[in-house]
Amino acid sequence: MNPFMHSTMDVMQTMCFVEPKMQKPFLRDPSQPATGYVSGIMGVVGELTGTIALSFEKGAAVKLVSNFLSMDISEVDDDVADAVGELTNMVSGAAKKIFSDQDIKFNIAIPTVVSGENHTIHHVKELPCIVLPFEIPEGKFFVEASFKTK
Amino acid sequence: MKILVVDDSSTMRRIIVNTLNQIGQSDIVQAGDGKEALTKTDGVDLILTDWNMPEMDGLTFVKTFRGKDKKTPIVMITTEAAKEDIVEAIKTGVNDYIVKPFTPEVIKEKIGKLVK
């Protein structure tokens, strides 16, 4: 999970100007509702196959996207959804680069975004879902990885 | 100078356009994917394009555009940062490459050189 930790920190520092604190990783049952209010999900195919997701609590999403766009945002709207998709793309892409440097190659798809209380993130069935929680003062966000090696 | 910005994310287009405005560039047209971009290349002096997009991805757009125009500079701005990806993009006709995440300074530096 180190590539995801590094890619998340890199993207959040460079594009959102925050230093999130990482908390203890945990396993999540993906049949249960997502941990955040708005989530970006991306498919992965290659030597790793599965899904990567970023799920944001409302407060974290609003703060991070406000910083990302350099404008004040007060609610989770279409701008936030688009930005969450782009942040998911960047974190996945930066992780892909780290894996690639270790000769683990895969392709990433175009992210989709879902939002609302108790939405579900559909990872590949029967694969474990590892969650890296991060925290900023305005709320938490979660990086989820669920995949298998070829 | 007329600049075409191609990205399926309105967020990224907004960030790139704001950065271009900061270096004095205001004649900017936008497209949400490669297919739309091909309809907006007339009179363009510089193209900034994403790679992963629906309908037509950035690499296909570059290949198609290079079939009729070998000179207009193209900069790929993308998360695709593996060495083989960069080599493939350059072989296809991309002149320079910016990896996401990026700081505004990187865009200003790379684009600043091309718009002089």
C-alpha cells in the first residue's frame, strides 16, 4: 500500500496544499456503505486487476476542492464531483508510476464519481478492500484499494 | 497566441486556463475530449492535452492531428508518467510532457518557453 500512501500525500500537497495525517489502515467490507459522502472510483487492469477509490467526508471534500480550484465552495456540487474524479485520477496515476518503477505494470480507466449518504463503492467481489484513512482538520478521506496480482 | 486546452475534467481545464491567464494568455479554446478537439484546431498555435479521455483519448487525438499538422506544438498534461508512456507520446508527436500532479510553476515554465 506504500505507493498509494506516497501518491496520496504527493497529490494532496501539490494540488490541494494540505498535509493530511495518515491513520491506521483497516480492512473494509465493500458490501457496506462507503466511508465518505462523495467517492471517485477507478478500474485497474494489468499485472494488478481491481479498483482504486477515494472517498471523502463532506467537510474534507469541500476544503480540498476549494484549495484545488482556488475558490470558495460550500457544498458538494458538480464542481466537487468533477474535482473528486480528477483527484482520483491523479492519485491512481501517481501510484501507477511508482508501481511501474517496480516493474508492476497496469492500465487505469476513467474515474466515475458517486455521492450521497450511504452510497456503496462496488469493488471486485471476493477481493479484500484495504483502506488508508487520512485526516485534515475539516474531515477525513479514505483511499481504498481492492485488487489481485496477475 | 491561440491555445487549445483539451481535458475531460472541467476542473483541470479551469486550473490550466487560470494558469495560462496568469502568464498573459487569454485567447483560449477548450474541448472535453479528442473528438471535440479535432473540430477546434483551426488557427491554434499551441495545444495542451490530457491523455485519458472518453470518446477519443489524447494519444489518438495527437496521432490524428499530426496527420495534417506536423508543426503546431503539443504538450501532454497527464497522470501517465511511466517511461514507456512518455516515449510513446513523444514518438506520436508530442513536443513536451507535464505529469500530474503539477505546480503552476511547471506549467508557467514549460508553456512560457513555447509561447515566446
